[in-house]
Amino acid sequence: MLGCLALGSLAARAEDTPAQDDRLNETIAGDHRSEANKARDAYRHPFETLTFFGIRPDMTVVEIYPGRGWYTEILAPYLKGSGTLYAAEHPGDPSYEALQRSLEAFDQKVKDAPELYGDVKRTKLTKDGDIAPPDSADLVVTFRNVHSFMGSSSENEAFAAMFKALKPGGVLGVVQHRGDPKVEQDPKAGKGYVNQDYVIALAEKAGFEFAETSEINANPKARRTIRKACGRCHPRFASGDENRETYLAIGESDRMTLKFVKPTS
């Protein structure tokens, strides 16, 4: 276990910008991204997060539950031409209207811009299918999805699928709303929060080795909201105008950023 990567190390890494990092910066700044999505870079730190996970443009990458495609807007153009992107989508649930709208929005995004997303290989994360060919991926990334796995009691199957897709030595990158370690973990993660040790245990149970953690997506201001649903934070404001300015000042949720490795033997 390598422990916590200091922010100073991340800053040093960001200053050392080989061609692949220049390409990533150019993709993040691209005109194909909406101003609304770019505004969230200040909270989600896509450059620092993806470089922490070790992304390169020649990799095979699997994105779990891409949602409306916020990260896909970065990953697909970055990998196009030299790498491969698999989008492992949610299997869908007609009774869950918000999920269905998200799936439809992602489908429309892909269809509207084939020059950007035409090479994306779309799969589904299910108990029976593969999210990518076994032992084929260099990197699997999942952003704020562990609580969804837990909510559907599929967390063990999800981590097993990610482990199966990765090459030996491949990396799993996890970003997740971080819970209060003093509070016992809700096995369904009903408010969206998961304790960091709990995520590490889930990954290790699937066979992963914990490599390191970064605080790049930490938000100490948000930790006081931890007993409330993370959806109250920016940008969802699930409680409407109630304390909206307070939540706006806090920003997005406090998040862990974890790196795991599939053992080589």
C-alpha cells in the first residue's frame, strides 16, 4: 500500500507535461465541451484525476456508467485514433425515470457527434455480460458510481467485472462521494456516501491491490453536509432554493480518489 499522494506531488506531475498531457489539456479545453461542463472542471479536476490514474492516449479504457457523458466528452476525443474507449452503460430501468433520461441523453450525444464518439464501443455492466473483452483494458474508471452499485446490491459483481476486464497490471481508478468514517456504513449507501475503507475492502475482495490515494477531489467544505444526501450539493440542489446559496458556496461533494492495480500473478 503506497498511501496518500500529496498535492505537491500532483502539482509537480502537472508541471511535467509531455505530449500526451498536452493532448489531454487540449481535449479538456476543446470547443466540443459545453461551458456548463467546463465550469465543473474546478470541482472534478479532470486533468489531475486522469493523470493520477496514469492515462495515455494509446490505452484501452473502460468508463463505467458514463451517465450523460461528462467524462466521455474528454475520454473519447483523447483516445480517438490511438486508443480504445468502452462505455459500460447501466442496463436501464423503465421504472427509474431519471436514469432513463440519462441513458437517452447519452445515446443522443453519441449519435449527434459521430466524429467524436463514433469509435466508442458501447457495452452494459450486467451480471452476465462483459464490459470489455477479458484481460483487455489498461484502465477502468468509475466516477461516483459505487453507491449505485451498493443501492442495487451489485457491488461485488461490479468490482468483479472491472477486475475481469483489466489486463494484469492494469489500473482501476475510483472517484466516489466520501462518507464519515465515524458513521457505520449504510450497506445500501442511501444518501450517496461510502466510507473510504469500505470501497478499498470491496476492491480488495475482488482481487485488486490498493496502490494509492489522492486528495485532488477532496472538499473539506462539504464534509459538514455529510449526513445529508449528496444530491443537495452543487450542481443538483435537490432541496431546491432551500439554503441554495450555502450549498453553492460549498461546491460539490467531498470525494475520495483511489487507484487500484490488478496483480500480475
